[in-house]
Amino acid sequence: MFRIGVISDTHGHFDPGLKRIFDGVDHILHAGDIGLPWLVMELEYLAPVTAVMGNTDYDIDFKDTELVHLAGRKILLHHIVSLPTPEPTIRERIIRENPDIVIFGHTHRAFQETVRKTLYLNPGYAGRRKMGAQRSVAIIECEGRNTKVEFIDLDSASVLSGVQEKPASI
């Protein structure tokens, strides 16, 4: 089994619970709004990291979009993917690359949806605690052709329920 930790919107905050939650993952994907580059270096102590820029990231050296191959899956990582109709540049890239998984952030809400065999996944908000904001990350487990996603609440370290996968079209 190959396990991928997925995080976004840390805004310069490294939650101490991440060490336990991401313990044993094979790779970590950060979908932008990192904050400061030291945060990615902290994550790299846990596993190799692929990260992209977010709309609040400045003076850090990451690309806007990354395409990675992990566990036999093609994964596209980009900070803002507005569903149901992504902005033309990222929409064209998604069509051209035909990824198995598209990971994004920005909305601060955990989300998953399968569109034409592509899983769209937002792990949620992983920044500092703030009133009314649910903080979460995700773990993708890949075993053979099966892909399972679990959302983890950062405040309780428990699996979130109620993040439903719903089919739609773009």
C-alpha cells in the first residue's frame, strides 16, 4: 500500500499533530498557500514533498502546477481549481494531462468529487485555529487499482465523516 499525505492552506503554520497524522506516509502533496518555505522543509522530515504556490505565497520557489506520478497514478497539483468550471488555463491542462487525481486547495473546505474518472480532492484548511473553521488534511491510500481517501480533523486527529463524494460533470 502506498500512502500519500495531502495538505493545503497552512499559511505558515505547522500543526504539531502532522507528525503523527503523516507518520508512515510515502509522499506528501501540499496544494499551496504554504506561507514560508521552512514549512515544506518540516514536512520533508516526514516524507518527500511536492508543493505548489498558492495565491498568498510570495518569495518562495515553487511552481504553480505540478504533475507527479505516484503509486501508478498521475496526479495534478494546483492551488485554485474552481469547480464545476476551472479557469481556462488549468482546465486545458487537466484535459491535456488526463490525470487520475487533481489536488487543490484555496477554499479551506474538505472536498472530493469524481468527474469522468478523475478524482478532485481538496484536503481542507491546515492553518492556525480560527473560530468556526474546520481544520483538516487527507490521506490517500493506493493499493493496486483501489484508491481510498480519508479526511483527518486536525483538532481531534479523528477521521471526518460527512465529506461525501458526489459525481458531477465539468
